[in-house]
Amino acid sequence: MVAFTSGQSEKLPRRALSEEAYEHVRCGLIRSRYRSGERLVLRPLAAELGLSPTPVREALLRLVSEHALELNDRNTAVVPAMTQRSFAEIHDLRVDLEMRLAAAAAQRVTEHGIEALVILQHQFMDASRLRDDGGMAAFNADFHTTVATIAELPLTATILRNLWMRIGPLYALSRPMVQSAHEGRTHPHEDLIAALRQRDVAAAQAAVTRDFEHARRWIEPRLS
């Protein structure tokens, strides 16, 4: 969490404070700290960040303009609910983008990038064993955004992160599905890491496809 003492906040221009508040909430959406339908009440959020309400209000309105939040009839920022139609649109967009990113990552990955993904996957599985739902959702988001960084396609990665602002709160609604026991197979993340090690574009895209099929089968029954 980003927080400032009153002395620190007074020394920073309002634009910088608004940016800090924006990044805090944006990261919270991506990493599933907020749930679909949750209200982000201005003054408690400002107190949490150690900021005055004005830059926090600016940050929330910016996220509303990006369709990551919406305003209810009391002008309070709310995390949008996810419909079947919205999920289908976001799912199809993510498949297309992440297939592109996986292909590029397979061609550009370094040992450092592989190591970062291995660490995140270990953290994800450790969170699963501890039944740390928040940790699982956060490390899952971090894994996917790290692949996007490795791909070195910044515009595509930015679009993907914007979609993650919409999908992250949905992942927070229930425990992520790690693996279907009856399949007896490795997690798709591990398949993707193996494909990246071999710089195998087709295998990397196949791993992404299987990961999305897992996610679709888990999420769709939970949508109203």
C-alpha cells in the first residue's frame, strides 16, 4: 500500500499525489484487491493513503473515464459488475493479446525473465497450498503482466493491463482454479515457462490457450 505522512504529501504537487492514488487503486484492481460491486468511498480511501480527498477524487474519476470504475446514483465510485457478455468480450480480447505476447516473449525472453516467472509461479502455488486466495489472484496477475513485459510490446501490454483492471475484481470473487485434478497435468503457467525456455512459439501459445480454457470454465458459472 502507498501511504504518505502529512509532511510528505504537502511537499508533492497535487498531480503527483493524484498519480500515486491512481496507481494504488489501479494496482488493486489488477491484483484483485477489490471485488466486483465494491464501493470505493472517497474519504476512507483518502485516509488509507494519507492523502487529502482532492487528488484521490481525481484518481477515481480518471479510472471512471477508463471504464475501470463507474459512478453509482450517489456519485460513489464502484467496481463494475461483470456480465456474461462483458466477460466474453474481455476473454476474447485477452486471448488475442496474450497469444501475441506469448509469441513475442518466446522470441525475446532472457534467463532473468524466466527466473522472474519461476519465482511468481512458486509464489502462486505456495499461496494455493496456504489457501491464500488474495495471494493467488495477485501472483496470477503478476505472472501474466510479467510475460507482457518480457514480450517488449509496450502498447499491447498497456491494453492488456487495462483489461486486467476489469478482470481482476472478478478473480477476487472466488478461489482461483489451480488445476483440474482429473487432468493430471502440470499447470499451464509451468507449460508456458517450459515453452519460453525452449523459445517454442507454438508451445507457448498452446499453454496460453489451455490457461484461458481453465479460466473460462472456472469463471463462467460464477457470473450472474
